[in-house]
Amino acid sequence: MSMMNTGAQSSQIERVSDLRCTVGESPLWSSADAAWYWVDIVARTIWRLDPASGQLRHWTTSEMVACLAEKRSGGLIAGMESGIFSLVLGDAEAAQEQRLASPAELGPGMRFNDGRCDRQGRFWSGTMVMDMAAARPAGHLYRYTMEQGLSAPVVSDLIVQNGLAWSPDGRTMYLSDSHGTRQLIWAFDYDTDSGMPSGQRLFVDMNAHPGRPDGAAVDSDGCYWICGNDAGCILRFTPDGRLDRRIDLPMTKPSMCSFGGPELDTLLVTSISAGIPESDTWAGAVLMLRPGVRGLAETRFAD
């Protein structure tokens, strides 16, 4: 791993090897493994970093894997092309896969996109049409539990579902649509007992800020961190939707950030190289930085 100083408010950014992801996404800290996981969607690959040793390892999947969460019983739950999957990462290069559910609305040319567990361990993920130029609002947000299986669409009319996160008390859910014709982040009241969001309202109009809203994280202060895709930055918004911090990054298309490390004080940032000139050596890089605040541990899927 190499180090680089930038003009960002965080004084030091660390690059994870010379890895270039085509579409890096879904960084996830595993406290049990003391390791980071993330995916390269287009490459159908799951990556694992042991930060203590710097060792990188990867597993391939049979179809695109877009988002990950840990399961309490071990292994991972993931949103992929044809549905929600259970994955086991073993000694073989390929992940062991079991499809758990597939929504009837998941048509040709679609896949799951951003996803994670709520504070109670329910897995949430949304779908999108892969041809973003078509700008089709055919995406839906779903909830999956072992007891109830896959829900009917909970939120619909989404072009590129993204930015899913929960407040520290779990009572506010955040969701964005990162398509260039939308660029909106919403907040919902969230019933932690039933797992149902309500009261959808505009949280941040990203048309007034740099970048499209991509993947997100929430810190221990309840502030919402969103990657400004196409603008090379991460923006931090307070719970009332006020921008209070910007961290500039050395790549154009950061895709998602996540808190982790033993003290939950490290931010891992994935990025995208697709559509970026080969000469841009930071495109697709995976970065680590310490922003001076701590995050929240991701809840494992209740299986």
C-alpha cells in the first residue's frame, strides 16, 4: 500500500495497492475477520483486504455482485443480477452461491445495486436498469428477511437506487437516486419494529452540490456522508440536511464510503474507472483515510 498527501481536509490518503476496479462498490468492514470487503461489480469479483498484513485476496461470482452484508451465521448476503444471494467465501477462487429470492419485477437488463442491513438486521437493496442512458424509472427498493422472504416493492419509480443508510437510532432511513436527471437524497421515518419506511421527504437536493449522490455512510454523530460521483469528493451532511464538510479525493468517480477499522475511525472509499481515460491512474482506486470522526458498526443480517 502506498501513501499520498492531498489537499483534502483529511491530511493523508492511503491507496490500497495499485488495484483498479472497473466499478468498485459496497465497502464493508468485518470486525470478526478484522478485514475489509468490497466488490468490483462489472468484474464479478469480491475483494478482501487484511489491513494488518496488507494482503489482498479475491473471489469470483457467476454474475455481477453489487452489494454485500455479513450474516450472523457466517458468510455474506448479496444483491446480484438475478436476485438476493447467500455467499460463502472459501478456499476456492469462486464463491459458493445460493439464490435466496428474486423479485418478479426484475426484468431483462436489470440488476440489484446499492444495499445493506438496517439496525435490526433486515437486508435492503434496490434494483436498476443497467443501461443508465435509458433513464428508465423501473427500479424498486426491497426488504428481505428469513421469516418473511422478499417484500413487495417498498419504494418505486427509481432510476438508479443508491445512498441507502440509517441514522444511529435506526429511526431515519436515507435513500438516493443518483441518476443525472434526479440527483436527490430522501429521508424517511423508519418503523424499527415493522421495518417499514414512511413520510418520504427531500433531505438534500444534490443538484445544488458537486457530484451525483452515490454510496453513503452514517457516522456516530448521525451525519450522512455521500460520495460525490463525477466531482471527486465526499460530502458530509448534518441530520438537518446542512453541508458541513467536503473532502476532495484524487479520483473523479468515488462510488461509496464506509467506516471501519478496529476503532471505526477509518473511511474506506471505492471508485470507478469505467469511462475514465487509462491515463487517470487514480480511477478505480480504493482509498483509506481518517476523517477525525467515528462511524457505526454495520449490523449483520439476522438469519
